[in-house]
Amino acid sequence: MFSLKDSRGRESTTLAFVSAAYAALLIKFVLAGATLPLFGTVPAMGATEFGLAVAGVLAIWLGREWTDKQVAP
């Protein structure tokens, strides 16, 4: 599977999932309210909902990095 490298140069599968989730949220936010030919109307998404969703996704990654740093010498 495709994985990105973290700040220490090691492959991070979590960072790949976080990047994919952030990209999906960004696309959803940009297309909110639009009418697409195959999918119909995309439900609205406010800036508060977007911010909370992004904060939740980033909290997972930051929590993983923090616990990883605490364990590593």
C-alpha cells in the first residue's frame, strides 16, 4: 500500500489515511450544495462542520505522532 514518510523519515500508513480523509473532506466542502449529474445535490456543509471534521482527523494523526514520540528513545 502507498504510504507517506513522516518527519523522522519512516513510512507512516496513518499519514496516508489522514491525507486521504483530508482530501475527501476538502472535496466535500468545495462541492457542498452543488448538483452533480450522477450523484444529485451534494448536502450542504458549513465551515464549522468542516473545521470540526478536519480537527478530528488531524487529532488522530497528532495523537499517533505524540504517542510514537513518547515511546521512541
